[in-house]
Amino acid sequence: MTPPMILEFNDVARSYKKDKPVLDGVTFSMQAGEVVALLGRNAAGKTTLINLAMGMLFPHRGTVRVFGMSPTEEPVAVKKRIGYVSEDQVLPPTSRISEMIAFHRYLYKNWDVALEKELLQRFGLSRNDAKIKELSKGQARQVALLCAVCHRPELLVLDEPAGGLDPAARREFLETSIQLLNREGTAILFSSHNMGDVERLGGRAILLDGGKVRIDSELDALRENTCLAVIPQYAVTNLSDIRNLEGCLGARGGTNEWHAIFRGSPSEVQTRLQTKFNVSAQCQRIPLEELFVELVGGDRTAALK
Amino acid sequence: MTLYLLLHYWKPNLDIRENRTLLVLAMLVPMIVMVTWGFPGTVGVWAAAGTTAMLGAITPQRPTRFEAALPISGRDIAIARLVSAFAVNVTPILLATATIVAFNRAPFPAFELAASVFISVLAVLLPRLVNTNQLTVTAGGGVTPILVMGIAAGAAILRFSHAQSLALLSVSAVAVGAWWWRRVPEAFQLAPLSVSSRVDHSSDADVSSAADRTRWWHVIRTTMFSKMRVYNCALAIMMGAMGMWQLYLISVIMMEDVWQRARWMQSMPLSHRSRLWMLLTPGFFLPLLLTIIGAQLHIPGHDEFQSVNRSAIGTMGQESRYFDSPTSVSFDYWEQANGAVAPITAPWGETVQPYVIHVFNRTYYNPYTARKASSERFTAWQFERLTTSVFGVPLALKDHDDGQLNPRRLNAQPRMMILNVATALVIGFLFMIGMGFVRWHKSWAHQTIVGIVMVVFMVVPIGVWLFTIVAYGMRQGAMNVLVPLLERQLMNLSPVLPSNNFVVLAFAAVPVLAVYSLLEWQYKNSEMVGPVPKV
């Protein structure tokens, strides 16, 4: 039996300036229990997409459905089932941790006090009823996570949740998210620039680029079925010839060669290039971070000259 | 203040405290206005001092790493910073004084100048007393303006003379300065304020148990009520007492601060209406309530608040500047002239040429004018006519002078309060709708229209208001003309309505609810985008 859809984006567009869409025709869906990483460069639209899912922004085109409801039409019903942590979430600085917890207990009737105590213990905050402004950045983020997860949400939305945290705090944060929730079937939608985090959380990756979904794939499949081909420029003079080749996910210019990402194993891609351009290209699997850089990084404008 | 608010609104991430030029400009406007106004009684001094104190208290005072790393003593840094802060505080006063001299409309305001300088000393130094080790303002620093205002209010209530006020201020300033100088350390620290400033003994409490005992609304309270709002509340009462409802609009502009502070709640499962009311309560309804309370202030023996001469228009240029006419009255009681202004004639034939002012190309005159040269009988006759208009009953000038009779003004009574509050709510809601237009999700594609709407709602009203202050306040002594013009319309409307106040309430509720519905609809369709500011 297919798990129910909890998040659906259908042809969603959103802009902040006329004729400059941040998102343009984004379509994807997410099932219960799935972990989905949103990837993309700065200003790729990850936060916009998350804000749309939270009902904090309105789409200019298309529809967003969370648990089958519109997050802007039924915000209370939707948000009661979501936990949300974001990098730029500024909790009220003069409030104490206990006050934040009391407020969330009031808002979420299914608040799990046992989980709250466990997390306070785990974060070393159980006997430190400090004000938010007195906490370190990592501690404040832990408080935000605690507030986001103790009502055991069906969907946890994390917008760059571990940004600015040191590696240990980062790992602690993410492990908590995963261990506590995803094992129990909570879906997690998170954005991150850190490929280590993405690989640790696993699941599915959605790469946003140019306002569109460029890649939507399981991480394992992405690692297994993509490779980098380095093609000498003397053999192929026009970059668009490579881009038009079947299975090409993206290509850009290097010093004396083209770098292209293809779907398929290295041997398959090598054969394809040999057949098409009569060139012996170097093809290899690459780590996720390299894949990300090859797909959205570099001076592609210069390469297109 | 207005400039500060405008800049704060237009560029929410612009911290005016970081920009000395803007700070000086922001202070220049109120100081010129206040000093040029001529300090009627002590109120003008304290209003100017309050503004100075408030801005003085938020002047940037934390030492930079550059300063702290210099091989110079803490006292040298402190003095350098102090001179800088004084320049910010005193420069507008000097410029305002120069403006007066240039206009040549008043004697040199020596007392006002001295008082402002001494209050600047208090305003600049007091915040630093709280924790001189860091040369910064801690929570207690926010109390300073209130403290200074409290001293000022006390002096006003005790009816201190100029000499007594000056003595009090100078002694306070010298004492504060000496105390501060002794406490300045050899070196300042850069440690984060919140970590180093105090030890919180409650931090050992079990957090879960503490949460059991904590009410849910504590977070709402701490989110919505900044310490500065206490100052606004005091100001709301004072302005209400002076019949200056325009402060209410300033409170609405300051909603931007509340709006930003509540931003984190967007992800909470709270309805739009709940969140809107969380914004409206501290930023909108509370100042209104306090303004109403202020309008009701009535201290026996002190008739300033319900005085017949409250917010009266001065006689600048038409009479000796400091001639205190008992029949001076605020602009809402002035009449518009049709053509030339005829002399006012008493039943026994004595005449007087009324005071006139020109506002928006129209001539207005005070129908209750009694000049310095008028007879006592004429003045008493005019005073009776005036008090009949203001209080609904004729009062004898002698009783009023003795402080024996100072009944409540008609416009402080429930009927006029209903109309005033309804008007304030409608204007405030409309203002908020205008400001919120930029957050309407459909506005993003129509930046030009947004710009036009913002100009119409923000720049035009504030610009007109500032224009009236500068044009009519500086030249004719009529500081406050817009609100009285509106008040006058409401006073004309009141007799037309049924006599039952409940019917008036129902009548007034209709436009309020209509505009509120529009505001709520807009809020439901609004969104917060852009960088998250520090709160």
C-alpha cells in the first residue's frame, strides 16, 4: 500500500520581482516517512519553497497541498501537524526556555512531556532555564528543535537547520531529528548546503536550479547512476552538443575540457560519448558534493561563450 | 522621532543608531520644533528633554574592538565617547537656538537651553551608570528616559520655578557626572552583555517543572512588549492629557517593531486573527486606551489637563510673545472667516480685533479673543463664552484663576470619546492597511502601485503633518492644526446624532468594523519576506 502524500507541489511559481521568478513550475510530492533534502545554490529558492509549504508565502501560480490541505487556507490545521526549524528563526530573546515550552504545550495538545524531558537532558538544558538571548547559537537552535519535535509532528521542516553550528553540534542536531522522528514515520523536508548532512540523513534529494527542479532522485540512485565525464574541448567544440546528448544532466566549461554529468554508469557514458563524438572521455563516479558543484557551480556563462 | 520612524519603516534593517548623521537629523526636527514653539510653561521643556533623553539613551555606546584594543585608558575612551554623545545631544539644541535667534521672534531662551543641556548630561550618563565596565546600556538603561521624565513630571507637578528646576537639574547632572567618573574602569570589556552582565539564580531550576508553573501567555508578553513601549505608554497618557491624538498614529507607525518581533510566530498554529490581535493589542489598542485615560486626567488643583487653554494657539506676532491670554484656546474652537475678519463686539459696545491665523490658505480667527488692552469686563465676558463652548457651562474668570472650578471638557466626556476613539481606530486601521499593502502577496508584481500606495498612506500624511508643524507652528504658533480640524468636525457631528450614547456607539462601530474587516482580510493575505531583523 502506498503511503499517503503529505506534501504536493504542482506547477508552483513564485517571484519577488516582476518577471524574475524564484520558483518557476516546481512539481514534486513527498510521502509520509520520506526524508527529502532540498539542494541548490544560494537564492535557488529553497527557503521560498519551504515557506510556501508552511503557508508563510503564497504561490503566484500552481498549488501547494500539505496533508491534502492548502497551507494558506487552513494554516492552523496544517501547522499543528508540522514542526519547523529555520536558520534565521529568531526566538523571542527575552523569553526563558520554560516559557517557550509552556507556550508550545498550550498550542499543541499532543505535546509529549517525556520527549521534552529526554531532549532537555540530552541537550544539557534540563537545569538551565536561561533566556534565549543568554544561550549560544547551538543551544538556541536546540531549543527551537525541541519546540518543533515534542508534539511529534507528521512533517518536520528544517530550513538550513544546522547552519552556523560546529560539526559536533551539527551532528547532534541532525541525529536527534532523524533518530527521534523519522524512525517513527515522520517525514522530513530539509534544506542544506552541507552535503555531509545530506548524505547522513539519506533519503531523497531535490536539486533546485534556475527556479526548476533539476534533479529529483533517491540519494543512492544518484550516487550509483550518475557520473562525471571530462571531455577534451578539441574533440567537441560546442557545449550545447554535449548538453543535448541523452542522459546529460548538466555541463560546464573547464580549462581545456568540458565537465558533464550524465545519468548512467561510467562505462555506459564512455561508450555513448565514443559513439557520438569519437572521443575517449574520462568517466567516473563522484561524491555528492562534487556532483552538486558540477551541476550548479562554476562560471557557466564564460563556458557558454 | 518622525524621521527615525520613517527610516525605520522604509529600511527596517537600517539601524539609525549606527548613523550619527541621521541621528542628529532625527533629533534636529523635534528640537527645532520644541524650542521654536517657545516652551509654553514647563511642558515644552520636558517634552524636548524627553526626546533628548530617549535618543540619548539609545545612542551607540558599546566600545568597538578597535577602541578596546587601543593602548589608552578606559577614561580616555569614555571621554571620547562622551564628547561624541554630547555633540549629538547638544548640537540640535544649539541649532534650534540659532534658528530662534535668526527668526528674531523671541528673547534668548537661556533657561530652556541650560535645562536641555543638563538633561542631556543626565540622559547620556545615566545609562552608562548601570554597567560602566562595558560602557554600554543594559536593561536598566532603558529606564533612564522614564526616570528623567519622572523627575521632570515631578518638578512640573510641584510647580517648580525655572530657577528651582535649573538648580535641581544642575545638581543632579553634577552628581551623576561625579559618580560616573569615579566608576569608569581602566579597561572596558567586550564580553557579550547577556553572559557577563548578571548571574541568573533561577537558571538552576528544573526547566520542565518551571514550564508546568508558567502560563502560556508569558511568551506573548515578552515578545510583544519591548521596554521602549513603556516609554510610549507614558507618552500616550501625556499626549491624551494634552488632547494630542496624533500620537496614536505614531504608535501605529511603531507597529512595525511589534510586527517584526512577532515574526517567529508565523510558523505556529495560530489563526491569522489571533496573530493580528497579538499585534494590535500592544501596538494599537493599548496606546489608544492610555490616550483615553490621559484624556480623562483631572487632578484637582492642577487644571492643566482639562484646562480651557489646553494646547492653545499662541499669540505669536499678534501680541507680546509671552502675553498669557486667558481666552487663548486650541485650534478646534477657532472659526473660519468668510472674507475680512470683523471685530468682536460686546453687548456694551467694547470691541476687539480677533487674533487670526492662516491655515491651508484659509483664515481662522479666535472668536473669544481678549487682548492685553481689553477691559477686565470684556475678558470675563469672552471667558464665559469660551467656557460655555469648552465645558458646556459658563465659568467666571476669577473662579477659574483660583483653581476652584475646572470641570471636565466636553470633548473628554463619553459621547465625544466614542467619536474620537472610532475616528482614531478608523484612521489607524487605514494607516495600517496602507503600510501592510507592501506585504500583500499580490503586491510583489506591482511595485509601482505599491510605491504609490505607500506614498499616499505614509509620506503624504506625515509630510502634511510635518509641514503644518513647521509652517504654522514656527510662523504662527499653531503647532497642532490637523487633529483640531478633525475634532471640530466631530464636535459638529455630535449634535446631529441621537442623544442616546448607545446609539452613537452603534453608529461609530459601523465604519470601525468595516475597516477592521478589510484589515483582517489583508492580514490574512499578507506575508513577511526579506531578511529577518534582530529583535
